[in-house]
Amino acid sequence: KMQHDHTTVDQTGFSTKGQTEAVSISVKRIDELMHRLGLEKEKKKRGGVVDKRENLTVLEDLSLQLAWDVALKEALSGTIKLQRLAGDILVPAEPSFPLGLKHSEVVLTIVPGAGGRSMLNADVDIQTEKMGYIKAKGTSPIYYSKANGFEIRTADRKELIVNAHMDNLTWTNLILRDQLELGGELVANLTVQSTADGGFTTQGDITGDNLRITRLDDGVRLLNGNLKANLNNNRFTVERLYFPAQLRVEPKEWRTATWIREADDAQNGSLLLQGYWDLETNVGDFNVKLHRYPLLQRADRYAMVSGDLNMKAELPEIHLSGKITADAGWFNLDMLGGLPSVDGDIVVIRSTDPVIEDKPEGDGPMNMTMSLEVDLGPRFYLTGYGVNSGLVGQLNLQMHDGQLTALGALNTRGGAIEMYGQRLQLRRGTVTFQGDIGSPILDIQALRTGLSVEAGVKVGGTARKPRIDLISVPEVSELEKLSWLLFGHGPDDSGGDLALLLSVGTSFLGDGEPFYRKFGIDELAMRSGELGGAGSILPATSTASSLESEISDVERRFIE
């Protein structure tokens, strides 16, 4: 419904005045309007969970009112006002939340001038209860002539002034989805002005406090940050984006936890970002300085790093370089076995994910290159899956044309590994990268120590095609190596344990897979006991096949 005051039209122009009654805006009405205009699109449900329970967030429909008083003689004049009377907007995130509108209006004021020229002034005022407010003012000349009608000329100066005070940045989750979470306060005072050639210039300051950047899946939490930035001649400059270190999680690995708790060097860490981005040329340069910063904090993995990173961009080219050193680090291999996974040909699509349209030709992807030096430092530990060792070394990571390569070597520092129910001391452990990051060269030796014959394993080859051999000090036969490794003594002269040794050895040296895995058993431990006794793991008598029967080359190695 509409309250119409008057509308007159004559040869000199027109005049109209009136206002609508409260207009309720709801999802249902929007859908009906789209249907009548033929603008609706069939949308298929893309993943997500349908909750048939009653929606606990019930909002009053948004109620708006439009009022106008506009006239045209030689030039346009008058006012147009759109304001909110009641209601709120539900932001369709997961989970959805109300925007918390308190006051919102848009006012257009048109001041007439000479020669058909008028000045258009637009004022926007949006205020919320908890999210903050945005106020904007825009100005632009507008012209009218009988020959050309209404027009806005490129050469005229136009200006937009924005004053925003956002008390809570969580509303940005609507844009970022669940990939990244932002929080904190942001204050911006910006001015955008047009130029005669159709371009624009920008000026202004941006500050932020109590900023929060979170990636829950990775354990990355940047907390209590502050920002000081400015816009000047279309260059966005970050003078300072600073996050103090927050030691939130104590790792379960005792050496790492002790150093973090007791060492003065582990305190007062920080992350500092500085740089610029040119809005016209899409060129930028950013530097990140890390000092004792716990970039990764989880109960099963931890990384405190120091170093310098640089990102240079000239879109679509992006280059990342720098060097980082781990002040303290720990990775628990056991967590790898507990991670659920899906087949590589399965793609998970969330209901909030945007529909990816086919890109027109010429819109190529970003081309990212990287040259990064990584030093594991003196306090990086690897545990789990029977491994307990320090890890030292340096890697140079390179990325070109989407291909990631690595050069360097990682070495174990002491420690032990548990295999076949025995604790083997790592005598040497080197993983060498010579290009393909997925297939480094292995050189690992581990021995069961404290015995007259120290037997163990040697792993060589590559990660994709490892080769496992038995070793001993002093050198003995293959059968003796396996016996000393499993039982802690030489083979029984009676040959009672020969059958089991042959079975284990054939599988062990044949394809590197423990023999019990062939029967669906995840782990099998060997321990001492009486042959044939109640706690025995071996029968009183074992029988080996005749040496003249068909035997494999591996079996012959043990017998000969």
C-alpha cells in the first residue's frame, strides 16, 4: 500500500510526493517476486545436513518504508529516503545468526543547480547492536537535458567517504566460509575519489585491535593482534600487523614441554607482518618476521619457529621466499593412523560452497613459485609408530609450475625404534631429498644392542620402493641375524625354531611386509619363554621342509 500525496506532470517537468506503508521483506516474498519476474534458478542441494527440528532462531520479518519528494524543472531536486522500521536479517552461515540491526537508512538528497546540473548526495547509516556500524557519504553531479535525459559524466569528480567501526568481525565468516575464522575490532576511515580519466584515488587509515585469525583444523590460532594500515594513492600499506605469542597448549612430548615451560628463550615470541599492495597494478610485497612464534599448537604436533618470509606478487605471479628455523617442534606419527580419509576420487562439497562456474578463457590460475629454506633446529622430535628420536637437518623447498621439490637431508639424532617387539637403537638415520619430495632416499640402520651379536635392520632405497636387509655386528649368517634380532640368542641347534624363522625371514626380506600382516594382524610382539610351556610362543618341536624340495632363494639364504 502507498500513501500518495500528489504527482503532477506538465511541459516544464514533473513533481511527485508520497510514501509507502511498511513493506515486509521475507524469504517467501523474495522467492515469489523472483518467480514472477522469471529470475528464479533451480538450485540443487549441495551437501550439508538438513535439520528438521524447529528453528530456534525466529526473527521478525524485515520491515521497510520508502518516502520521496522529487521534482524536475530545469534540474532535478528533492529527497528519497529508505529506512528500516523493524525486523532483522538472518545471515545464512553455518550456523546462521542474526545481524542485530538497530538502525538503518539510506537518504538521497538532490540539490538543484544551474544548466540542468544537480548535486546528488547519498548518506548510508547502518548500526547494529553488537557488530558495530557503517556510515558512508557519497556525492556526484548529475545532469538533465531534454536531448540526453539524465547522465553522470566521467570527468566530474565523485567522492565516497566511509566511516566504519566494526566491533565484531565474525560476520566475515559469511564470506570466508569455514576455511578461516576472523574476529576482533576494526576501524576504517576511507575516502575514494574519482579522476577525470575514469580512475580513482584512495586515502585513509585502518586500525584493528584484539584481532583473531583461526584455522581450527590445522591448530593455527593468531590471537590478540593489532593492525595499523593506511591507503594512500591506491597503495594499501600495512605498517604493522602484530600478534604476540600465546602459549595455549602444552605438548605431550616431555622434552618439548620442558623447554617451553622452563627456557626463557621460549617466552615473548611474536609475529610481525609489514608490506604493501597496489590496488591499480595488483603488485605487492609483504615481509613476515617470526620470533619464537608457536605457529602450530596441538596436543599431537607442535611447532615454534623463527625466521623471515617474503612474498612478492605481480598477479598472476606470486613468489614466496625466506628461511625459517624450528626453535622447538614435535610430531606424533600415531595421529596419522587415526585420521579418517576418503578415496582420492571423492570430492566433499559443503552446502555453503559457491557453485563454481566455468571460467572464461584468459582467466588462468595463480602461478605460485617458492624458494624456502627450512632448518629443523636442535629441538625437533619425532615419536609414534615405535619411533622416538630427535630430527635435525635442512631442506630447500622449491616450487615451479605447481611442482614441489626438495633438496637436503634430515638425520636422526639418537633415539630408538620398536620393530618386531624389540627396541632397536638408531645407529644411523638419514633421509636425503634430491628432487621429488615424495620419494626421498633412505639410509636407516637400527640395532638391538647389549648382546654379543647386535642384530638389526637396514632400510635403503627410496620411500616409494624401500629395501630392507638384516645387519649385525659382528657379521653372521642371515639366519643368525634374524634369531638374534627376534629372540636375543643364536638359532637353536636342534632346529626347533627354524620353521618360524624361515617364515618370518621370507616375508621380511621378500617384500618388506611383516608376515603377520598377511593374516590381517596389525602387530605381533616376540618375547622369551619356555618352549612348549604354558606361556610359550613357540611349539616344542618345529619341522622344516627337506632341503631338496622346492625352496625360494630367500629360504636358501637362511639355510646356507
